[in-house]
Amino acid sequence: MNDARAPSIDVSGLPSFAFSHRSPMWWGTLGMMAIEGTVFALTVATYFYLRSHSDTWPMTARPPDLLWGTLNTAIMLLSAVPNHLAKRAGERYDVPGVRLWIIVGLVFGLAFIAVRVMEFAALNVRWDSNAYGSVVWTLLGLHTVHMVTDWADTLVLGVLFFTGPLEGKRFVDVSENSMYWYFVVWTWLPIYLVIYWGARAL
Amino acid sequence: MKPLIVFVVASAMLLAGCEREARRFDTPANNQTASEQAQRASPLQPGASQGGPVRDAFRDKSPYDGNAYAVNQGKQLFRWYNCNGCHSNGGGGIGPPLMDAQWKYGSEPAQIFQTIMQGRPEGMPSFGGHIPEDQVWQIVAYVRSMSGQLRKDVAPSRSDTIYAGPPENARMRLVPQPQTPDQPTPQGAR
Amino acid sequence: MVPPVFGLCLRLVLLAVLALLLASLSDYALAATPIPQAVHDALDAMGPQASHIASLWNVFLAACAAVFLAILAVLLYVLWRTPRADGGDVPDLSSLREAEPGPQRHVTRAVVVSVLALFALVVASVFTDRALARLSLADAVNIEVTAHQWWWTAKYVNGGPSDSFTTANEIHVPVGRPVVVNLHADDVIHSLWVPSLAGKKDLIPGRSTVMQFRADHPGIYRGQCAEFCGYQHALMGLLVIAEPPAQFETWVQGQRQSATEPTDAKALRGKAVFESSSCAMCHAIQGSLASAQHAPDLTHVASRQTLAAGTLPNTPQDLSAWISNPQLHKPGTNMPATPLSKDDLEAIVAYLGGLK
Amino acid sequence: MDRPLVEPPARGSDAPRLKDGPPPGSAEARALDETWADPPGFFGWFCPVNHKTIAKRFIVTTLAFFAAGGLLAAVMRAQLSRPENNLVGPDMYNQLFTMHGTTMMFLFAVPVMQTVATYMLPLMLGTRNVAFPRMNAYAYWIFLFGGLMLYIAFFFNTGPDAGWFAYVPLSGPQFAPGKRVDFWAQMITFTEMSALVEAIVIITTIFKFRAPGMTLNRLPLFAWSMLVTSFMVLFAMPAVMLASTALIMDRLIGTHFYNPAEGGDALLWQHLFWFFGHPEVYLIFIPGLGFLSAIIPTFARRPIFGYTAMVLSLIATAFLSFGLWVHHMFATNLPELGKGFFTAVSMLIAIPSAIQIYCWLATLWTGRLNLKTPLLFVLAFFFILVLGGMTGLMLASVPLDLQVHDTYFVVAHLHYVLIGGAVFPLFGAFYYWFPKFSGRMMSEGLGRWSFWLMFIGFNLAFFPMHLLGLHGMPRRVYTYQAGMGWDNLNLASTIGAYTLALGIFLSLVNAIRSARSGEPAPADPWGGGTLEWATASPPATCNFHRVPVVYGRDPVWEPPPPGAPAYVSGLAADSREQLVTTVLDALPDHRISYPTPSPWPFLSAVATTILFVGSIFTPWAIVWGSVIVAVPLVGWFWPTRREAAEHMALEKQP
């Protein structure tokens, strides 16, 4: 295949970025989500493992208060809206739209991080009280870490959209950032059920 | 400059690390240094009573304040020798609490050593001759860890037991209160 | 990439030097096994459990050896028959064009055979498992074994509370009677393994496990801890002494008694020293002031074969050597060296030597 | 600045720029070499993103750890050479075997496979770099720092001493005072993080950066094995990270995951650890299978037999390997029924391996053999690994396992499996690809000497251990008493171990000598069929001056049909640009501008190290540490105007 005169495929006409599964970054993000999803799943499994080994649940503690957690679930679900709009704006190369909806998303983010602090207070147990306390603190802590990091990512991306320099693949970043935001929101639902209802009914 | 810093940091780690992690399996001989004998300050003794005085602390410093393994052994012995019976995990009960800042008979390692060896009036038995002095020093180090007197990376962590409250390595360092004047320094302790 | 090796080499050099010094200077006193006659071999089965497993072993060994040799034979045949070639030779690409029925048939056959063989092995394994579970437990001897770092407590619980008694590091069982051992761990995970009598079972803190076996021949069977449990995992032995039922009963009767009162002055002094020194802080001797539970119960220590969980033979010399410096024989053990005058030491040895 | 985005410029293909396409030697080819070169100078040394540079360092690092682990083993074998030996005491011995297991598992076996892959895959797939080259660099740096941390700790008498499996409660807060276990657990965080990042890099490289025409159905089997391995990494390694994090929390902030008294459970650790631990064995073993599938066709002078069966076997192995972790826990009090299930699965997993072994044998049988050193190491696999597989079947059976579990029988088994299944193939691969790495051939003579010493030494070292186990010798004992009947077998084993070490040392000598003065290697010294042999030895900085187009599973053996396009043209030659292809059919999809050398991965790794090491001593390190980490990460992401301008110049919207 080192025949100089052999015909070749000229790729210079191809686009220089692409959305969704065509983009390598999408696969990278997917990989991250697979890893973190596994961590969440294993922590939930740990929760039920410990629960199955204990006669009383939530051991000596009171179940966590529902108010803040439920409120946060609502906020997070709502935040999917600006998130979706940011994604759409990104895929339309609509810079003002991206700026707007990222800012709205960040506001939602601030809201649910603030409420999250209240959630920890409402767990009614310390991490070092018993194994139940340890696992719910870990579960809530893990999700909080993802919330905060995702919020920070979004912030950086948002700032970049004001300062520049911008190039086409930044719109792909917006799209993937939204995908990750979805991940953080959707994974919360099972975790919410486990933390708040695993200690009650189920 | 940079290599110097590296060297300093490294040797600091070396010293800290090595002392913290050392496991000494050979029981050091008891204090053989000639020192005046201290009288037992308590009629009580574990097991059958022994006559005669007990030894003084042969040093002011605790040999084990920096040794995590020895402190951990001290914690085990604190349970085995039923110190818990009166001091219940340092919280106090029949005996005074050990995790607070109050030190009736002094917070210095040598003073704690003497307290254990001689015993004290009002019920603290005299363990001198019933526990090898090396183990007494281990218990001394552990007792000091109860009120946060030891480094955090040396003090023991939680045990696999039921115990409410923070483990020794999570406790705040309390500044020992000076002894109350009505408690004369027991002879031997300095 | 260099530093770790460098650091390691340095450490190892220091280590080697140190080791040579130690080896030359120190009187390292780990004795040869005190009970050379004790059986400890998984294939030398002395009871139904071990022999079930031993026969399963033979099945597996035969099957696996056959497969292994078959594959080896094919490989050698290939090496012997196939023509040689060189990197320069043009590759044979015919397989890209037409199928290879011959090799396909062989591979398929080999796979089918392997599947069948594996299935047979699974069945054999499951049946052995059932056989192990079906040991008759009628009129069993019940023992509570608790593992500590690094020794064993054995409590015989047949009959009422008054009949139960505690011993350490050595259990006697009657030949032909099933034994049910309830296993507990006092500190970390241990595992009880008596190869000639049964497979091993873990002792896990917070859980309790059971081990059932029967000894069909009188003899001494060596067991030991099989799960890494710290510094002296290597020297955590347990003796199982299988003896005829009558003999076993007399042993039980003896163990139920509290310690024999010493008669001669030396032993009496030994008892006094034992009770008033650090010995009594950890050990128990029924019928004396010593009642602590943090070390082996010494009520009938003289009737045992070994000291320190199979570390030393139970002779007066070894006993006094052990008491005067346990760390020399079993580095890391929880027993400290007790400073005793020569007379006191001899007295204690005399006293303990009398506790048949 | 967003105006050009509102109305995209027609710039791109028609802009007067240097485009690749012309053959080696042309100005464009020289420009490519220039473009993809590593930065020069001392500071440049911290910035490379070229997969070959990173992988070379990575390989050397892992081999250095391999040597270190081997030295530890040498001391252990010396200690066990005679009964009641006094070379090292229990404290040091426990550190030695813990460090040995930890090093071999976490610092050698898994990373070395991934890093050989990050070197070879772009060459095999016909692309110019791995996906996410900066992540790749980051993965190397944190791996290096994590490994160094562990050995520095060991050097300071803080070596972990609870075993590489670190069972609680022995590794827990009450029974492992000091910081030894914490350093171990944090090393897990480092290396697993590195492995996870590499897994993502490998998956994306294989999915998106294959040369046009290399459909998944034409993917080299080595690439398949790494793809499967990487997916296993994604789902296995989180388990051990969770377990070790819980352990650190138990030790540092007093959580109760493993404290039975407060509702925790000691077996929880074993479940989590082995849910990772058993797949771990297979993600060491499967790349080994990949090496075999790469080497055998070349030296049998024919394409592999049963490609599809091979691929399916790999995938089956991956799935099954998640279903047999409990066979490490047969001696605990788990339900008997469950144990039966795990016995069945543990035996079932032998089938896919058997299928592959039979296919290789068929390939050898129907081929013509070129008996060079790489093939010798491969043939040893059939002896050693098969024997290890057989003992594996015995361990899968509950009753047999109850006898041999935690004895030297298991030590023998796992070394037969791992050394036979991974290390011998790895050495084969090393001899096979060394000409590609270095541009020089290794000495056949030394190679054969090394092989036979290793083969004989290995069997002499480990076969006696089977018998020792059956005769009642437990694992992890720092010494044993005379009169147990274990003396001679142990002595033989020690002699064998040192012979094995000598053999490995000879290979090292061989590598160093050949790298200096070996005879220059042609592009394709063995007459191999995969793409790495289509480029120079050692490859140019850009791997291929002209990205090839693929028409078969062995592109070098199956050249393009007359008139069909043989290569890709039109990628920028004066700027880093890569061709992205579709996942299944590898059709040209789009071009992307590629990351340039950067210090940020190194700096981020330093920051991460500060965070991790700090959190061994105080939980607050998580808080201030994240701030320290955030800074370089933002710097990493933030584009410079020069880069952006360059990308804009090449930009073309979909």
C-alpha cells in the first residue's frame, strides 16, 4: 500500500466536528457515566446488603425527613428544562441561547446545592452513628460530588461562552455537558428513592 | 533549594513514619535505673496483693507517644485490664473521666505512670508489679490519646465495638488544667 | 521509574545486612514442631469428610490430567509434524477463500468433549457436597471454638452448664462419634483447618459458622489457622486428639475438675507468684484467684502436648524459656516477658507443671 | 468573536494549507513528522501527548515495578528456603508479601497490558494517536505518583501488611494501627483511576479512530481483547474503589461499613473486593489471549482459525467473569445453594478459554511454523496456563476448595494462571514488538536462553507448591517449623524462583543490549499481517504519513484490490488533525483538530496526588484538595487563542 500513484480517499471535505455518538467526546462522557453509574449501583447494593443483615432499619435512627429531599427532586427535574434548551441552542449554534440557558441552569444548580446542605441536616443520623448512617452519608455525598463538579463544569463552559475564544466544537461540549447534567438528574431519582423511602416502606 | 526542601520533607516523613509505624516485639527490660522507691498509694491491687514499694518512672517522657502500634496495644490493655470498669472508655464513672482536661494527679506521662503503678486513694488500684512496666507505658500513651494529647496520625481510631462518640484520633486536643492545690503532688510523680 | 527500584534496593540491602547480623547474633528460638507424629495432610484422610474430598480429588486429578496430557500431545504432534517456515515466506491465505472442514470438525469435537467432561465434574462435585452435608450428627460432641490472635479457646458444652469446661489449643474427640464445632472469632477473621479430618471453615467476627467432622482412627491430627490473621498466623496451631470413647470420657472428667491444689512448697510458692504477678492479669486457672479470659486457660495446662498453640513442646525447660521471653519464640504474641526472679520462675514452672 | 459561527466561513478544504497524502520523503511527510513531534527541552519532557512516548515511559515504569515485586518475592523465597529461617521477621514478611501481591496486581499486570495497548492500538488501527491523548498522559502521571507513593511509604516502614486483599477487620481501624493500610487503600484510588481513564481512552480509540474499512468484523483480535478488557475495567474497578474508600472512611472518620457491632459486616468487604478481584484476574488474562492471537498467525504464516468464535469467546469470558467472585468465599457461611451456582459458573468459564486454545492449536496445526522466541513463549502458555486452568477447576469445586483454599496450592494455581496466562504471553509480545518499539531486533540466542531458564525455573518454583498445599502448608506464613515435611519442596521452590529470576534478568539484558546495538529492524521483520507492520520501525511521530485504507483482517497480507483507494489524503499536515470514523463500519465521518503537548496533565496529576495523599491524614484534604485540583483542570480545558484560531482555520460545520 505504498504505491504513490494509488487512488486515495480525500477527507478534506468532511466536517470538523459532529454531535452525539459521532463525536469521540460523547463516547468518553458515556464511559464516565458508566463508571459513575456503577459506583452508584454498588453503593445502593451495599445499602440493601446492610439492610438485609440488620433486624431493624434504619437501625437506631429516625428515617430522613422528606421535605428537603423531595423539594430537591422537584428542582432537579425542573432543571432538566433549561438544560434541554441549552442543548437545543447548542445544536443550533445559537450563542445567545446557550448563554441564557446555561445561566438559568446554573441558578437551578445553586438552588439544589443549597437545598442539598439542608438534606444532610435532615438525614437524622451521623455517618459514624452506625452502618446505616455511613451508607446514606456516602450515597448522598457521592451524588453531591457529582452535582458540584457538574455545576463547576457548566460554570466554566458558560464563562467560556462569554469570553471566548469560541470554535465549533464548543457547541458539541454544550451538548455533552447537557447529557451529563441529565445523568446527574436521572441518577438522583433511584438514589432519592433509596435514601428517603428505603428507610421507610420498600 | 528544591532538593533541600525535598530532603527536609523526606527526612521529616522518615522520622515520623518510622517512629509511628515501628512494631517493637521484644519486651524492654523493666526500669533498672536506681531510683527511690515509691510507696503504693492504694490498698487495692488486681489479683493477689504484693507487698513492697513500686518503681518510679525512670523518665519524664512517654516512650510511646509517637508510636501508633504501642498506643493501640495500650487501648487493648485498657480493656483487658478492665480500666473500663471504672473509667468506662475514658468517660468516667466510678473513676474520674480521662477524656476531659481535668487531671487530678497530673497529666505528665511520668505522673500518669505513677498513678497507675502506685494507685491512688479513693479506689484507683496499684498496678505496680502486676503489669510489666512496658505495658504501663503503652497504657500511659493511650490514656493521653483520650484527651487528644497525641498526634492525630498516632492516636487510635474506632474499635469494632459499640461506642458512641468520636474515636481518639478525632478528638480535640484539650489543654490540661493545672492541678487543684488541695491535691498535693503524690510522691514519686514529678 | 528509577526511584522505586532504587528505594527498594536500598531497603533490601539494609535488610540483607540486618538479616545476616540477626542470623549470626540472635538466638532465634523457634523450635521444631513439637508433635512430628501429628498427621496434617489433605490426602491422608482419617475421617469420612476428608475421605469424601480425597476421593473427589482423585476424580478431578484423573480427568484434569487426561485433558492436560491430551492437549500437550496435540501440541507436540503439531510441533513434530507441521512444516517449518520463515518470516519471509508468503502467508497461506487459502483459509480466507474456502472453509476448513477438517479443523472445524476437530475443534467442535474437542469443545463437546470438554463440555461433557466439565458437566461430569460439576455433578461429581455436587454429589460430594451432599455427602459432606449428610454426616450423621446423632450423639454428637458439641464444642465452641473461639479463635484469637494467635491461639484457640475450646469450650465443651455437652450436658448442663455445670458440665461444660474450657481448654485451649488442643481438643480431644472420641473416635467414631461426630463432632459439631461452632466457630467464633474474637478479633479478626481466622480459619480452622484440620486437613486430615475435614475441609476448612472461616471464623468471622459478628458471624458464627459450623464445622462437622468425625475421626475414625485414633491419633493426633494437626490443625492450624488458614486465614491470614496477623503476625503469628504461621504459629497458630491446634491439635485434635482422637481417642477411644472410654479414654475420652476419662479425659472429660479430668477437665471438668478445677486445678489440683499444689502440695509441695515450691509449687505453692509458684501459685502465689502466679496470682500476684502479671500472669493472673490475662490467664485463668480454675480454683485459683486467676480468672482472666485474655489468654489460654491453664487449669490443666500440664495435660497438654504443646505450649503457645503448637509452638513449643510442653516441657519444663520450654515452659520457663517461654515465660521468660515469649517474643523470642513467637514475635508479636500478646504475652509480654514477665520479669521474675530465678526462684519465682522455677516456682511457677513447678506449679504449672503440676496442673495435670 | 461568535460572528464566524453565526455564518460559518467557507474555509476548510479549499484553504491553501499543507495536506497529507504525498508519500514519505515529501515536504508534507516532513511537515507531519514536525507537527506530531514531542516538545523539546527539560520542560517539554513533562508535556508530551504522543501515545508512543507516554506508553514507552509507562511500560518502563510498570516493568520497574515488576522488577521491584520480583525482588520482594526473592526475599520471601529466601526466607522460606529453610524451616525456622530468621532472615525476616513476621512484621517485615507481612509487608513483603502484601507489597508483592499489590505491586504485581495493581502496579504491573493490569497497567502493563493497557499500556502496551496504548502503544500498539493506534498502529494496529491505522491512526495517529489515541483518543484523549492528554487524559492518556494524565493516567500515566497519576499511576507513577501512586506507585511511587506506595514504595516511598514502604521505604519508610509504612508498607501495607494486611495482604493485597486487605481483609477487614485485620485491615480495619482496630487491628491495623498507623497509616500502613491507608497508603495501600489510597494507592488503589490512584491506580484504579489511571486504569479507568485508560479504559475510556482505549474504548474510544477502538470505536472512533480505526482506519477506513476496518469494520468491527476486521478488528485485530488483540484490539478485541483490549476492548473487552476495557469494558470489564469500567464495571469491575469501581467496586474496589468503593470498598477501599469505605475502608479509609472506617479508619479515618469512624464510619461503620465493616463494624459488625454497629450493623456493618466483615463479608461486605469480601463481596466488594472479589466482585472486582475475580474480573481482575481476567482483565490480566484476556490481553494475554490477545497477544497470542496477534503472535500465532504471524508465526504460523496463516490467518487465525475461527476468528468469530474467538471474539465470542472473549465476550463470553468477560460476562462470566462477573459471576464467580464467591468462589473466593466458599469457606465462609454463605448459603450452600449459592455456592453450587458459583461452582457451575466457575467451571463454565473454562469453555470459552478452551475454544480459543483449540482454535490456536488448529491454526498452528494447519500452518507452517516459524519457531522464533516469541512463538516459544506462546507455546509455553499451552503448558503452563492449561495446567493452571486444571487446578482452577479443582478450586471451583466447593469440597476441594475447602481443603486447598488459602494453602500453597492456591499460590501455585494463581501463579500458573497469571504467569502462564499473562507474563509468558507478555514476554512473547515483548520479543514480537520490540523491533517496532526500538527499530532493532532482539538477540535470538539470549532470547532462547532466557525462555528456557524462565520455563524450567517457573515450573520448579511453583509446581512443588501444589504438593505443599495438599500436605497442609497454609499461605502467608512467614516461616514454618521443621519436621512438617515441607523443607525439601520449599528449597526446590526457592531454587526455581531464582532460576526464573535469572531468566527474566537475561531478557532485560537482551533488551538493553539490543536497544543499543541490535541489528536494525525492517518495517516488517516477522512478516506480520496487521497494520503496525505497515509502517516504519520505529514508527514516525505521526505513525502513518498516509493513513491506510483496510480491506481485510490482515491488511498487510490482503492489499487493496487494483484501482481501489489505498490510503486517506486531505488531513492537515501542518496541524494536528485526526480522521474520525463510524463505530461499526469505520466509514470516514469527520476530521477533528487534536490536542497539542501540554503541561496541564502533569500539573493536574500533581494536584490530584496532593489531594489523595492529604486525605490519608485528614478528611479536610477532600475540601481544600478539590480547589487545588480544580485550578489545573480549568487550565487544561481553557483554549488558547492560538489553538482556537488554528482550529477555526480548519473548521467546517456538519
